[in-house]
Amino acid sequence: MKLLGGQRALVTGGSRGLGRAIVLALARHGAKVAFTYARNEEAAERTRQDATALGVEVLAFRADAADNPATEAVVRSLESAWDGLDVLVNNAAITQNLPLALLEEEDFDRVMRVNVKGPFLTSRAVLRTMIRRKSGVIVNIGSLAGARMIEAPIHYTTSKAALIGMTEAMAKEVARHGIRVVCLAPGLLEDGLGRNLPDHRLADYLKHNALGRVGTFEEVAQVCVLLASSRSSYISGETLVMDGGV
């Protein structure tokens, strides 16, 4: 059963990794999907082709989520092409495995720019059309690091904790317009931060994980679809931690 038939969705950072899995899952459930990517045109084209093969319209845009003119241009293009958006997934994010003593000010600013300013700018641009239509869903992709006391890079953890606060405040403000805002916070996954962890830290995580494993992109993508669908119509302002039981 397709949960998002006829819906129009935008995913930031959708060319690879979790973003790619979310793009494909949205497409599999019947949504038209647009996604942004930063640099890798080959990966973006591969994702576009694979999603198109699922029988929906797919658009790709090279844009930095934290670049306001670029973000506004993407949203204007989608308003022209699709007459608006129903779903926004703020997925684009970066991190570094660096201890606090080695973090430079520029490192902190760069992570906050992408992981916090990016979702703010994209949400603001998309909300204008959602408010006019009195409907819409925003799914912010957070992290276990922003929701629990675990060992993780300080700037990354700070950015993801800020995203939870943004989710709550935004959900409260736009609820009167029929718009839901939720945060999905995965634990360690099959790639990304988990792949770069030292062996002893990964072993410690798995030791405290009830399921004894990391998650997959597909598992998270399917929950993202569920949160974006009408099946979750009474969920807003919440952060769903998806970590296998840490």
C-alpha cells in the first residue's frame, strides 16, 4: 500500500546515504520527489534515475541547504513545477570525529551552518507555500547524539540538540495552519558517523544496544515515510529516537 500517493516531497542532501534511502522510500510510496545535493553529480544522477524507475517524477537540484538564495530558488522552482510541496525532509548534515580540544572555531561554525541554519532556511522557504495550503509535514532528521548523553562530537551533538528545539518550537507555531513538524533521531547506522568510529567505541555502543547491531538506512527511511504520511496525523512536535534500544 502506497502511503504518499500524489504527495510532493523535498529531501535535502538526498543523493547518497540516508538521504538517498529516503528519496527512494518516498518514491516507492507514490510521492513525487525532489532532492538537493552538494557536489556529487554522479551520485545525484544515479539516485534520480533509480527513483524515476519507481514510476514517479523526480527532480534533482545542486544547492547548499544553508545558502538562502539557492534554497529559495529551489523552492520557487518546485512551486512552479508542482504548485507547492506537501512534505519536507531536512536531512542534509555534516560532522567530524574530533575531540573538543582539537575543534577549531571554523569547524564548529561549519557544522552549525549546515545542520541548524540549513533546516531553518529550507523550512522557512517551504512553510510559506504550506501555510497557504493549510497543510504539510516537515520531518527533521536528528540524531541519538542530540537526544541522549552519549560520546559524540561536541559540535555535531550541539547541532542535533538544537534541531530538536527547532522542531518543538516550529511545531507549536505552525500547528494552527494544519502543519505537523517531527524529528526522527536515529542511532548509529550502517554508514556515516558509525563507520568512522574507533573500534572500541563501536563495540561499546553495540554492548549497550538491546538489538546488538547498528541500524540500516532502509529502516530509518521507512519510518520517515510513516511520519510523513497521514498514518501519523496526530504526531507533532515529537522526537522519535530510533536506536535499537540504547
